[in-house]
Amino acid sequence: MKHLILTTLLVSGLAGMISPTAQAQDQDTIVRRERKFSVDLSFGDKYEKSKKDTTKTASASKGRFMGGITFTRLDIGFSRLIDNGSFSLSPENDFLDYKGSKTSTLSFDVLYFGYRFNPNFKVYVAGGFDWTLIRLKNDYTIIPNSRELSYIDEGIDFSKNRLSSSYVHIPLNFELRTKENDKGKRFYFIFGPEVSFLLNGKVKQISDERGKEKIRDDYNFQPVRLGGTVRLGYGGIGLFTKYAFNDMFDTAAQKGLKNMSFGITFGLN
């Protein structure tokens, strides 16, 4: 027991004698390791983190390539159908009438690659996924494996009746940003075109009669969707709006029916 007490006192004394310099060196080692890990995931776009770092500032003014894996730029919002310029659906598309508060969109990027010309302007292409979730008002069942977008009324009361689509999207973004303010934050303005490729469509229904059902089909969603995005933000959060230039469905009856979305963007910087 005495040996244990003496050993404990000796270790405590040595710990108290460790200089702040040694502790700082340990912290610096940890920081270097963290930086090394972040470089493995992403490179470039590390500008003006410190106004005292003249080397980085000079390098930033010359421009550089950047890219890597990312799980930022998350868009969460609402979707709206526009029927030949109107938010009201035509009689031909009335079966697609939806609950606006429960018709949503979700998208995020998983990788990007681009070039920063200077601290205030960059161009980059990204890749990711997005979903459009249309909560239908009517208790209709959209028919799968059909050349036309059609439906049947089965006389079932659905507690949930949702038509959704999922795409792989590839946006080309042009980003303008201001200088950092005293809080280290910037204003952002981002815009650009986007091309998306259909993965699948899905109908999800919940009822007392049949429980929960999920039916996957393309449901005549546009196989290749062309659109554009605009974002305006401050710091790591902002607002976005997206608009599809071509029709939402690849059917004659739904000609002129387009999709737009708007909401909040997280992870701008």
C-alpha cells in the first residue's frame, strides 16, 4: 500500500511539472492529425482562415483546384407542381392534387470538384441525390407499369398516399461570396444549371385494409430532368429555389406540368 501511495504521489508530481509548452505540442500534434484527415477527404478551398497567414492569402489569390467527398449542402424544403404556368392543376391533372404542407423535397451532395479563381469566386460541379415526395389528397392508386400516368379508385381510405421520385443530380454551380466579416462569416450567392437522372419512382400507401404498401416503378417520371438552382445565404445556412425546365412526367397528358421547390440550405461554406 505504501508503494502504491508513493507511486501515485510521484506520478502526480511529474504531471504537475509538465510545461505548457509540452501540452501545446501535444495539442499541435492532434491538430496536425485532424488536418491530415480532412485533406484526405477534401482538398483546396481553404482560404483566408487566418488574416495573419499571408502564404494562404497569396495562394488563394492565384486560384486552385479543389474537390473531394462532402456531405454538406443539404436542401430541405417544399415542392410545388406548376401546370402550364399555374399553381392550380388542370382537370386532366386533378388526380395529382396534393397536400402542400406535406409535399416536400430533400437533396444533398456527396462529392464535388471545381476551381476557385479567387477568394470571392469559384466554379464547381457536384454529384448527389434528391427526392420529391408528393402527398396526394385523393384516395387514388397510381397504376404502375402503364404507358400513361393513370389511376384507379379502389374505395380505400388511405391514411397516407404518397407518390415520390428519386434522382441522381449533377449541378454546375457558380459561387460568389463576400469577404469574411468580424464574425468570420460571409454572404453567398450561388446559381447554376443542373441535370438529373431518374433512379426510380414509388407509391407508398397506408390503410386499415392493406396495411403499409410500397410499390416501385418509374411512374413515367422524366428520365432526364433539366433544371436550375439559386441559393442565397449567410454563414453556413441559406435559402434555395429550384425549377425544372422540362416536364415532370414523360407523358402527353401531363405536358406542361413542371416541378419547383424551395426551402433551406445547410452547409454553404
